Amino acid sequence: TARETALKLEETCYVVSTPFSTADFKHGPAALVDRGLPVIVFAPPGRTSADSLELLQWLRENGADCLVVTEDERMQELATTSIRLELPALAIGVTPATLGTGGRNDPAKDVRAGLAELLAPIPYIIPGQLFANYLALYKGLNPDQPRSLTKITRTR
């Protein structure tokens, strides 16, 4: 999701944009953070939520302007600006009746959560694409006709 957004920002807005995972950001790129640095944080629910929250707190403490795409209300409150995604529950044919009680130790719940985490990049990319589109328009650029790009890329 971050890679696709960075690519769209470079292609359509002509700005340098570098994607990092939460873990990678802590090793080097964090040194670039200064007051007013624009940062987009994609924070879907899942195993990295706690790390994303910790990073967002650190970014805000160090003056970064953060746009956060998340379902998490705590992260929305920390953000300079946020986009709240409320995704529907995934219906995958696994129900409490077929795999368990629906309680805390229900394997069906684990399957649903894992699938939601796996598929999260699909809906989460939409705000990134829209952001790049509107930034290009704001800059007076046509996002549908980026310079130096063609529909077909030849490789040899």
C-alpha cells in the first residue's frame, strides 16, 4: 500500500516519496523527521497495530504532519489528519457453528482476522490513490497524463 502510494505520488505529482515499513522506518529514515515533514501512515488492524501506534506517537512528538489511514480511533486522535476506513466483516464461509463458539479461543475468529489482515492492502490503497490524484490536481497537473510514462514498458 505504501509502495503504491509512493509510486503514484512520484508519477502524478512529481514529488520524491519513499515507502517504509514501520520496522524499517526506525532504522535510519527516522533521522529525517523534522517539524512539518509530511508522512502518510497506513495502519490497518492486525499484528503491526501496536507498532504503528508507537511510530505515530513518535512522529507526532517529533513534529511530523501525519495523515493516517486507519480504523483505530486512538491513531485518528494522534494524527494531524486522518481517513477512517470502516471495512465490513469478511464473510468467508467460516462461522462459529462450523468451527467453534465464537469466543476468544475460536479458530474461526483467528481465520477471519488473518484474512482481514491479508486483504487490508486492497481497500487501504484507495485513499492513497485519491490523495495522489487530488494533490496532482492541486498542483495544476493532469494525473491521467503523467510525463514520461507510457502504457507499455519494454524490457530487454
